[in-house]
Amino acid sequence: SPYITLALISLFAIILAHDLMNFRRELVIEKLSHVESLKRSAQDSAIARTTQMIAHDIKRPLSMFKSLIQVLNREQNLALANHTSEIVRAIASVENMLTDITTIEQKFEKSPHNIGDVIRASIDDFKFLNDSSTQIEVSVALHHRNQVLINDLKIKRVFLNLFENAANAMNRKGTIWIRTEEKDKFCEVTVGNSGPMIPEDAHAKLFDSFYTAGGHVGTGLGLAICNKIIANHGGTIACHSSRENGTEFVFTLPTCSTPDLTDRNIVWNTPKDFSGLKNLRIVVVEDSVYLTEAWLREYNNQFVTCFHDPELFMSEMNGNPACFDGIDCVVLDNHFKGSSWKGSEMASQIREKYPELPILLATDDAFVEKTYFDATLEKRPYNQEELTRLLEKIRKRRP
């Protein structure tokens, strides 16, 4: 019937018109979204270029100021070194941020790494950059199988930014937990904290440049940098937050076929008081310029006072004993060119004045009187973790 045919044609026309309208609406939405994305990308690029220019201009005077602090530290004045250590820590924190800003767009090499090693190094750096007012317990549980294909320095920056955000959210007192899982060809890393819940409507903005949530102090660049780094690794990052479970940032990293050598089930816990690591203060008496420079580099010219001249050290110890308050250990060489002093003789006098102060012998000489030494070190710098463990053993041995 012609009426049925006409009705079918009309129905088809209505359906076609409806589909065309929907298609057009979706196309317009897609175009608007694309335009908005381009505008945001252009805005972010402009902000990034401006920020990088400012960061570049700041780095030079900051570097000059750091050099001045290093010169002051090498005056071998312990009282002066105690005052400058906080300044050096603050400079290190600013330098790290400036490095992130100026290198965020740069391409980087990736290679296989044990993610557990990167996590441990990140925790150590976080302790180093914080003072005793930060009292946070950190626990780590590893449940992945393979190594990750990453730039370890960039991923360490991700951890440090997430740690710092968590510390600010918790007013620097609380708990941070880190967990890894193997999922398909990715390692899923969770960094959580016991801070307040982040509202769900803020989640989409968290990774925007210069966005800060909850009125916390910060540049608003930390999470944006994390997002950029993770994206450049081919991964994703997201936030999950609730009153019951705290706030967690979950990101993924590509894995490779090489097995991770770290124990997958190991759990690390750090004490809430970080002072055992970051406030470690050391005096090194060593006539080798190479070794003293290596000690200073190991501790970023912070917490270490080096004496090349044993006479100068003994004069400082006898004439200004208050300068030795707060020192955690003394590291002595045994033989000094052009000097009659021996490390064993110096240790005897140090022990008489400071009976509780650990004295460590750094020598390759097996025939040294070791009565007054608490332990013998290799002829190399020892990092904070190594020395902290050694000093703990010494304290446990003492009556």
C-alpha cells in the first residue's frame, strides 16, 4: 500500500534525522572538547615556559648562595656548621623543585630497575629533607614480580612529591603506606596517607598545574609533575580518597621480563621520629683531600665537618668543647703526613673528654692500637643509613 510505504519512508526519515542530530551534537561536543583541550594545552605550555624562565633565573643566585655556605662549612668551625645545616637542607629542597621545573619537558632514558630500591632511596631522601617536626611512620609492602622500565631519578621525584603532599595534608604527623602489585604488564604502585579525605569533585583538578586543595601551602606543581612523569612512562595516575581508608594515589609503571631481585614480601617500617637519620652529625679527621671531599659530597656538604690537620682538630676540641655538643661520632684516620699525631693517640684523648662519643677508625692498616675505637671503617664515606645501623650496634654493645 502506498500509505504504508509513505509511513515507512517518514519513519526512516525521522530516525535518520534523529541520528544525524545526535551525530552532530556529539561532533560539536567533541570539537568543543578538542578546542578546550588545545586551549588548556596552550595555557599549560605558556605557564611551563614562563615558570622555566623564572626557575632558570633563580638557579644562578641560589647556586652562588650554596657555594658561600660550602665555603663557610669548610672553615672547620663546628658551631657555624650547626647553624648552616638547616639552610643547606632548604636550598636542597628548592633546587630539587627547580630541577623538576626546568627538565619536565626533556626526554629521558629508561632502563630496568628494582622498584623497591627506588622506594628505599626516596624514603631516605625524604628523611634527609625534613627536620624533627616531621613525625611520620612509613611502611612498605612489595608484592610485584618483575623489574620496572623507568628513569629512576624521575620516579624518585614522583615518590618525593607524593610524600611531601601527604606530609602537608597530615600536618606532618601520621602514616604513609606504600604497596606494589603486578597487574598485566604493569606494576601498580599505591602511595597512601592517613590525612583528611579529598572531596571527589576535586579529584579531576588535582593534577592541574598550580592547583592546591584544602588550603595547604604549596606551589601546586607537585602532582602536575607526577602526572607528566608517569604519562611519559606510559602509565596512569589517579586518586582515591575516603574517610575510612584515607587518601591513596595509584600509578602504574611498565614492567620488563627481568625478575625483581627485591624480596616481594618484605615490609619496611621506619620510626616516626626521623632524627636518627637526618640529624646525624659527623666529624671527620682525614688528611686526604679526596676522601674529605667524598664525605662532603655524600652528605651534600651538610652534617659533616672535616679537618685535614689533626693539630687544628685537637686545638678545637680542647679550646672550644661546646662545639662538640650534638656530635654523633668522630671518624679518625690513623696516619697523618707531616704530623706526629696518630689516630690512636687522638682517640685516647677524645675518650677521656667524651666517654660516650663513638669513635670510628678509618684505616687500611691492620696493625693499629684499637683500644679506644668503637669500630673500624673502610677508607670510604659511609652513608647515613650505614652509620646509623653501626652506631645502633655500638650503643647496644655498651653496658
